[in-house]
Amino acid sequence: MNSRDLVIGVTGGIAAYKTAALVSQLVQAGAGVRVVMTRSAGKFIGRATFEALTGRPVLWRAIGDAGHPLGAHIDLADADLLCVAPATANFLAKAALGLADDLLSTLYLAFKGPVLMAPAMNDAMWSKPVVQRNIEQLRADGVDFVGPESGWLSCRTSGMGRMADPEAIRVAIEKILSK
């Protein structure tokens, strides 16, 4: 991980709290980490958390973030890896269709390196055919996935859809970067 330049995308799901632990692990391993949050991610975890962990400002606006005259999506497109955790059903659908209406989805389209997604959602959402079609399209497009896992969900049920643990995501990142 030492000297690797990583971008972690955070979407609006309760599993975003786990992403803070992932970011901490990556920084401690020597990676340079930039965090890009969607607007809805801010309803689950604050930018200050990621800014404290990375020592860098969190990016969330497609235009107007300080220090990015061309737009952050262009400046970040050369990082070594983009990991979206949690990757909600909404983000997976936008990525599968090539929609770009915020910084993270625009970055995904401009990104040149490997992409890893860690899905997280309710088990009923995960099992929907449309979500599975989106996953298959993204796999065909070259996106790697880690999880989801079966377990306790925030909707107070147990089932498939729980985001992979931060350690499993970190290991998946290392595996991709070692190729």
C-alpha cells in the first residue's frame, strides 16, 4: 500500500460508518487516500471524519472544489484505484448505465484504473433482478466486487446485502494492486 494513490467513494448507506475504518487502515498502511462523498453519504457520516483520517479535504461537488481547476473528476482519474464503499443500488445503477450526475459518478466514468465496488443494501434490494443485471453489466465492464455478505442488516433483519468488512475490502484492494 505504501505510496499508492487511492480514491474511496462513499455513497449514501448506513454502511458508510465501516468505510471510516477502511480509510483508517489504508492510511496506516501508507496509502495516500482521497475521499469522494455523494450528497446522500453526508446524511450517514460527516466529512470531518474522513478529513481527520486522511488529512485531506473530502470532495463532494463536481465543480468548485478548491484546487481542482479542471474538475476533481479529471484530477483524480489517474489514481491507482477507485473503491466505492458502500456501493448502493442507486450508485450501481448509475454506473451500469453510464449516468453522471454528481462527482462520484462522473469520476467513475473518467477513471482510468481498476475499480472495486463493495455493495451494501437491504436483502430484498440485493435480490432484485435489476440489481443483479446491473452487477453483471459492471462485471462485464471490468469492475471488481467484494461482498456483499450475509448477516445482520440495518433494517433489523438478517440476509444478503451487508457490506464486506473493512479488512476484506482492504485485502481485495491489495490483491487488485498486486496484479
